[in-house]
Amino acid sequence: MKIYSCCGTDSITKKYACSKCSESKHEEKEVSDKGTVYSYTKIHIAPAEFADIAPYNVVLIDLDEANAKVTARIQEDVEIGDAVKLSRIENGAYVYEKIQNTSAVV
């Protein structure tokens, strides 16, 4: 995932000016697309263009390797703290999925 950084602030969008120093010289970095669910809401009655996929979750994800959050859609149920990863970008929207816990209980 590509992020843009200036003055210790990271963003997934390239802004015209840094919110701290007002410069337009952002450093572009590649970071992992994995993160943690920070917040979410479940959409039951969706706008017409998304009615066929409702219910779905709109999730705020705290990226693991950046000081940034991304808003995404997740079809499956989630809880705050769940590990997630980018599945695809669909019509400009980030679509994430839960990372299944593969550790076995002995």
C-alpha cells in the first residue's frame, strides 16, 4: 500500500499541502496493507448502489506500518482489535478481509 508522509504524519492520499507545515513535498512510501480494526459500523440499509451487498461493515483500520488509518469495507463480521488485510480495491474503495488465526490450540 502506498502512503504519503510529511512531518511525521502519514496519509493514504496525496494532499496538496501538509496539515502541519503547509509544504507540498511528501515522501512516498510502500507499507504493508495489514492493519487492525480501530472502529466499525454495520450497514443494514445501504444506498442503492450497494443494496445488493448489504449488510456490510464500514471499518476504520489502523495500518500496522504507518501512522495512518484507512476507511474500508468488510463483508464479514469484525470486532475492534481484529487483524485485517487488503483483499482488493473495488471501484476506488478499499475492501479488506479478516486475517484468520492460524495458531493451533494444544
